[in-house]
Amino acid sequence: MGVDQAYELSGECVVRVAGGGGGRGGWWRRGEGARAEAVTARDAAQQAFYELDSAQRDAQLALETVRAAESGAAVERAGSEFGALSARIDQVTVGYLSALDAYDLEDPELEASDAGRARGRLDGAKRDLEAQRGELDAFVQRLQPLVQRAESQLVRVVPAVERAKRALLEATTALEEVRAAGLKADDLAARLAELAPELTRLNEGVARHGVPATLHRADDVARRAEELRDQAVHLPQRAKDIDRRLASLRTRVQALETRAGTVEPALSELRRRFTLSCWQDLQPVPVQTAEAVAQAGAKLAEAARARDGQRWADATGAIGTVRALLETAEGAVTAVNDRLRQLNEVSYDPQKEIERTRFALRDAQRLAMTGRRTPEPRHAAPLDAAVARLDRAVAQLEEAGRHPDYWHFLTELAGVRETAAQVVAMIRGTH
């Protein structure tokens, strides 16, 4: 055998040994295929991880939405369940990251066996991640009723807060216009300032204060601001009304002072012409009237000072006191003059009062007999007693001689007419 033939033979042997009997490059292709499969498994696991991470963030947002809107046992259970689920997600995430870092899939010299083990671990991590994704989806599904209820409440938040802010702006504008007109409105300004912290809390939002508290605060701020705005808008007219009432009360005080001068002459005539019982109860009227006039004048001056100081509530309160004093005093003065008039009329013609009373009784008696042969006892008894009362009053007047008690006579007849009116009301069903 020549040298050349031996060389060729030995070269053939070398080539065959290096190729492992399978042809040139076969071992390299098998290693690359295993690494490619591992890379594919890695990409799939990464996709599962990203999807799980996104789903977890969505679930966290849904739970926060629920917590912002309400509280209670259901929300607490949902929070606990999500906490446990997040812990399991953390565990599988650690497993996924461990599998990801176990082998360098970018290394071209990675052994096929290592690539296979990497693929196995990554496939397992993907299954774990997908399993947790399934549990997370189920959790979100169970949470949906709470989420929907929370979202329905959250929808109300923005309009409510906007209404509150708009009401505050309108109140501020109205207050500025009032001050520009020369009215201080310090009390309104102080009340408006009290709402500033509430506006700050509204701006902090539901994330800090929750939906129920935010809605309640927004409604409260809107209501209070709207009241302030209305009061500010009507303040100029209120000032005019107070000025008008003060002027009217000054006129009434002056008129009462004039009328009070008629009390003593009227009482003097009552004392001179009628018995003690006809006027004794009116004796305190002159002193009471004078005191009322003095008190009304002082209170009126107080009301005027409050108005000048733009203390509207104080002015209104003082005006009410003045009115009450005047009404009491005017009633007392009227009572004296009416008493004299009534006693004059009855002393001149008692028969007129008697006939007026008999007419009221006969009218009640006719009504009691309508549709009946005999009246009902509950109607007849008080009417019979009223007739007897009238007869006694007339007899006493006639027996009194020169000094009859006309006031007692008038009081008795008024009582008789009142009884007749009560029976009529009873028959007509109004009592």
C-alpha cells in the first residue's frame, strides 16, 4: 500500500469518527433544536407572566374601587381572598423567575440536556402562572356584583362634587356683589369661610375619604352654599324690608302713644257710670300701656342700631319684640274703649242684646228639630240650659234697679250664644 492510499484511508476514518456515523454537523443541529424549544417555552412563560401581572393589577383596581365605595363583611372577605391569592401569585412568580435564571438560553454552547431541563422548568412555571390566572379570573368574576354596585355609586360622585363646587362659586359671587353694594354680610362671610376645609376634603377625593363620606360631604356643602347664596342674594331686599318695618313700627308707637291718652278718660267714665265689676279688671291698663310704650320705644331704638350695624338677625329679633309689645298694649287700649262702647250700648237698649241672643237660640233649636219630632237629648239639654241661663240674666238685670251689672249681663249672653253655636256645630258634624 502506498503512502497516498494510506493517507486517504486514515482521513476517511477520521471523518467518520468525527461525524459519529451520522454525517457532518448532526450533533450541532440537535443542540440548537433543544435550545430553540427552550426559548419558545421561555417566551410562552413570559407571556403568561405578563398576562397574570396585568390581570392582578386589574383585580387590584377593582378591589380598590369596591373599598372606595363601601365597607362591610363582604368587602373584608374579598380583601382577605385577594391577599391570599396574591401570596400564591408571588410564590409562582418566584418559581418562574428561578426557572428563567437557571439556564442561559442565549449561550450557543448550552448542552441539549440542559436546554431540555430548562424547557421543562419553564413549561411548569407557565402552567403555574396560568393556574393562578384562572383563580384570579374566578375571583374577579365573584367580585363583579360588588364592583358594579361600587361603580354605580362612583358615578354619582363627580356630579355631586361639581354641584358643591358650583354652589360655592355662586355663593362667593353673590357675597362679593352684596359687599360691592355696601353691605358687610360678615356673618355670611364667616359661614362661607367654614366651608373651605370641606372643599379641601372634596378635592382629596374618594381614594382618601371613600364614596359615602364624599357624597355626604358634597351634598352638605352644596346645601349650605346654596343657602348662603340665597341669603346673600336676598340681603339687599332684607335690608329694605327691615327699614320699612322700622318705619311702620315708629308710626305704630306714635299712634299708640296717642291712643293711650284715651284710656284714662274712658276709665273715668266707666267708674262714674257703671258698677265696680264692669271696669275693675281694666284698672291696670294705663300703667301697663305706658310701660309697653316705653319698652317698645327702647327696643325699637335697639333694632335701629342693629340695622345700622348690619346685624340683621339682631334687628329682626328686636323688631319681633317691638311688635309683640305693641300688640299687647294696643289690645289693652282697645279693650277699655270697647268695654265703654258695649256698656253704653247695652245700658241704652238692653233689648237689642236680648233679641240677638234669642235669635241665636231659636236658630239652633230649629236646626235641632229638623227632620225630627223631638230633638236628640245631647242637643236639647245644652239648649234648654242656655234658655234658662238667658232668662236668669234678664231677670237679674231687671231686678238690679238703677245700678245693674251690665258687664255680667253681657258676659252671660255671650256664653248663651256660644252654647248655641256649639250645638249647631255638633248637629252639622263639625264637632
